[in-house]
Amino acid sequence: MKSGKFLQRVPLERARELVRSLARVTESEDVATEDALGRFTAQSVFARFASPHYRASAMDGIAVRAADTSRASAEAPLELDEVDELPEPGGASEGSGAKGCIAVDTGNPLPAWTDAVIRIEDTKREGVRYRIVQPVSAGKDIREIGEDVAAGALLFGPGHRIRPYDIGALLATGVDSVPVRRLPRVAVFATGTEIVEPGGDPGPGQVIEFNSRMLTALVSQWGGIGSYGGHIDDEPEALERALLESVTGSDAVCVIAGSSAGRKDYTVEILAKAGTLHAHGVDMMPGKPAAIAEVGGVPVIGIPGYPVSAYAVYRELVQALVYRSLGSTPDPVRTLPATVRRRIVSRLGVEELLRVCLIKDHRGLSVAALPRGAGSVTTLVRADAILRIPATCEGHDAGEEVTVELLETGTEPGATWVIAGKPDPLSARLESELRSAGSGLRVSYLGRTGYDMVAALESGEAHTAIVSVADAGAAQNFEALVAEHARGAEVINRPDGFVAAVGSALALLPEASSIRQRLNAEN
């Protein structure tokens, strides 16, 4: 009999510690340097050669002995003959009085007797003779041996993810192959008799299985190999069989759905029967029904079936597991300060990961909360950042400063045009025109309705509200709400059946005039 409770709940940080302790670092393998993009080094990598490995000219010009040029001036130009060889600087025959130079191009090796380069534009050539009008100091425009990297120098420590320019540095210093961690294999399968694979036509009560593809893509993004093993009906025997097959040859297994406390949720029972159940329930929202177990020495994570919950568990737990398997840690999350415009309420006892849009106006950067529904996968598409609310906090008041975690490292804060409502034909056209114009803005939607949409305008959580005016009464009511609650907003009546209320923040953006023109088009 199911208890309907999470009997082994743990705080989020404890859950992370658990998955890291269960992960096993993969073995080392050598790969060709040119094929190592995105791989993680298994040990320290050292330069075989110096870079450069010879004294080289850094410019086109003439190589000279600096001491020979000491008396050159505009009043008394110095003429140097092009020669093949002279005594080395400091040599026994250096005082012979002989002076000369040799023409060099950028990157040419330099004769031992030279110790400086005069740029070609600072010389005047007459046959095999060069005239200079100013002295040059020793070492000028010369790349010494090992100037960039010394032979034997440490290039990268263990756990470093190889980037395109790292490949250049490795090859430049003679490292033709590099020891890297084997890619960890994460098997994913879904449970549920209601599942239809992509490409099928779902009937009432059926759902397309997309979580697995999203999750395996995340594993690939983090440096592992995600593989989908199909879906299993809600039958304990079939689930146990699939689980035992999946742990063979995998570094981790993720079971989507069935880890909650419903009457057809068998995942936790099977994990406890087949191995060791370390946790059932994590104090986080969304993602509370996660489970952490070990079967046959392989970590197994029970993933909630709702897509936003599934993503949250992957972001917080599976990412830590994958990076631990690679002998590394995730890159630091980029954070920014922002201001709450309207009170955000949160539940005590769980750490909440709230999806938010970032909006920029004359008051700075502020957050606009997206709908909390764990089944709304589009909120992940629309979100700019995560607002992490601690388990000990009941929320944030209006005007309070918070710290947000950007979802994409390249996200430009405030480069989102926020619409208070939901996507519709007019907003879709506006979004298309913004992209084609190369404005750099992306469009996101808060999904608000009615008064709450106008309140988003009033508080500065959105730039724009767009509503259908098929019903003239509804249009008038919307205009009245804007006039009363969103003073300073501009209302545009369009003949194509929509009303747009443009927030006062519009005037602060460089794209404002063109956006207003588009919204007013065909009026």
C-alpha cells in the first residue's frame, strides 16, 4: 500500500551532495587534439615545445644590433648595409666597427648576432643599404623563445573543458593528442501508459513524450552522452526489467515520471527493491518528487513527469552528476541584481526556482515572474533568468533587490521585449519584424489576463499588453482599466481586431519609434 508521502525528503544541497557522491569519474582516453573540442582533460597537460620555439621577428623590417644604432638621428642619419653575418652582441669581435642589417619579414627566424628589429616604415632603402634616423633599443619587435609559452609549461589542469582556442594552443606547443575523460553515458527512459512518441497523433488522455529529448540534449550540452531507451507502461515488472537493463553500460540512469506518490507511481518502490533508495523528495519547487538511488553501483535519478519539474531536477542534480563524472564542476552561474516590482509570495520549507523575465527601464533592471505551473514548458522558452528563493524565505516585497541567475551566459540583460499577455497574431507579427530588423530584442510573454495584465504595465513588469477586441465591450473595459491603472500608457485601436497598450518604458528603448509605427500600421 502506498503511503502517499515523501518519507525520505532531503534539502536541495543535501541532494546535490548525494548525487556527487554516487557519481563515478570516468576513465581517461587519448583523443587527437583536433577532435577534442568540448572534452574534459583527465590530467594536467604540458607544452611539448616553447611558443615560439625560435627567436622570431615580430614585424617586417630590418634586424640589427641595437648598439649600432645608438647615434642615429634626423640630423645625422645612419646608413646600414645589408649583410649575411656580423659578430654576435657581446662577442669577442663586436668592437671591430662593422655595422650592418638583414631584411626580415614577420615570423622570420633571427640571426644570433641581431638583437632588435626596425620596422620597415622607419627605414629608407637605397639598393642594399638602409637609412635610419633614430636608434632602437635591444629586444624591440623581437619574439623571444618561449615568449608566449615555455617548453614544459602547464597548459591546462584536469577537469578543463577544451575550447576552440585551446585546440590552437595545444597544437602550437606540439600536443597532438590529449588525455580526456570518457563521455559519461546517461540512459533516459519514460514511464506511463499515456505516452505517445513524437510523430504520433495523441488522443484524449495521451501526451507526446518530449521530456526525454529535452533531457538528453542537456546531457550533451554538459559534455556527456544522453540516450533515450524508450517508454515503459505503468507495470512494475516491466519497469524493473528496464531499469536493470539500463544500468548495464550506463554511468547514470534517469527514469521520467512515477517518482511521486500517486497510485500508479511505482518508480520509488522499484528503486528500493532493486538497489538502495537514498532520497525520495527534495525540498525544491518545482521538482519536489525527485528520487535518488543506486542500483548495481550506478546512480539512478527519478525525474518528475512535469517538464518544468524535470528541467529543474536536471539543472540542480543531474548536471552536478555529469560534471562529477567528468572530473569537473559546472561553470559558475552568471548573476545580476534586479528589483521586484510586485510582491512575490513563496512557500516556506522549499527552495523555489522561479522563472522570470528581465525588463529594463529608467529605474533599472527588474524581474517579472512567469506562471509557476510545472507543466508549462513554454515558460522555460520565455524565461531570461531564475530567481532562487531560499526555503527560509516567504517571498520578496515590491521594491526589494534580489539576485537572479541568467539561464544563458550570453543573455544581454534587458534585451527582452515583454508582453503582458499571451502570444497572438499581432504579437507574432511584431516579433517577426523585430527579428528581421535585427533589433537584438527577443519577445517574451508573461501570460497574464484581464486586470493582471494591466497591473503588469502599471508596475513596470511589461512593456506592452495586447488583447483581442472581437467584443467591443471587452475592448472598452480594457481601455478603461489602462486609463485608470496604467497612467502614461498609450492605447492604440487597430482595425484588425486588437488593442495594444504600450507602456511608458517604450519611449526609453532605441527601437521605440519603429515599434510604435508597426503597432500603428494600417490604422
